[in-house]
Amino acid sequence: MLRIVARRAHRLLQAVTLACLALLAGACVRTPTMTLNHAEVTGIGISFPPSVGVLMKVYIDVHNPNSYDVAVRAVRGQVLFGNQFSLPVDFRAQGDGIWLNSDMTTRVVVPVQIPVQVALAVLGQSTWTPNVPYHFAGRADVTAFRSLQLEKDDYAVSADGWISRAQMEAAMRGAA
């Protein structure tokens, strides 16, 4: 009788293990899609060591196609102005990240500081246009499942956009 109970317990343990493995295999993080929405100049920033720059925010719409929440922990990459001036992007979300609800699109705001010298060069290069073109290329680090904290890195975004020349000029006047 004890053997029968032990075999049933073993079979039950195997079934539970297989069910858990199937659940985890089906619950792999599907790639969130990241789309550049827009960017805007929001003012002037002063940072340490002493530097002054134009603050720009890049707005990225991230769609989470999974049936569970995921979090964006960081976004790294670069912004390229006029195919010539490259700026690094290294955004780290506070805490355990920006959580994205399942099967929804969430806007993630990535701040970029443009050094005054680069802003002046970009404005000087595009004096004939009302908009300043840029290319944003980056990667995001994502955590799946709040409780399990499964991590996956390098979800990519690469897109072109523009910011208003008038916004950049107004910010530069504030820096003067």
C-alpha cells in the first residue's frame, strides 16, 4: 500500500513539474515593440561636473504583447543629429523599472542632454529648415514577471524623427 501511495505521489510530482515547465516555456518574454513617438525640447539642464545643455525628451511607445506585465529597466543607445553629431543615451529607470501592463502600449520618456556646443553646431548646420532631424537608435533591458524577475536585454528601437528648431532656439536663449 505504501508503494502505491509513493508511486502516485511520484507521478503527481512529475505531472506538476511538467505543467510548470510547460507554463514557463509558454511564458517566455515576447519581444515588446518600441516605436519612436516624438521628441521635444524641455529646457536647459545644468549638471555636475559643470556643464550646460539643452534638455530633450524622447517619447517611445512600447507595446507589451505578453499576457503578463514587463518592466523596462534601462534604455541605452545614441541620438544622431544631422547624420553628424552623436550623443550617448543611458537612461536607468528608478526602482525595479517602468512596468508595462500586459497587452497594452505605454509611453516611456527617455531624457537626453544636448551639450550647448552640439546644439549650436546642429542649429548652424540646419539654418534653412524649421525642424532639426535626428535618428534615435537604442536598446532596452526588460524584466518579465514581477515575482520571478526574469531578465532579458537588447530589445531594439531605431527610428527617425525631428524636433522643432524654434524649441531648440528658445532653450538656447534661456542658456545665455
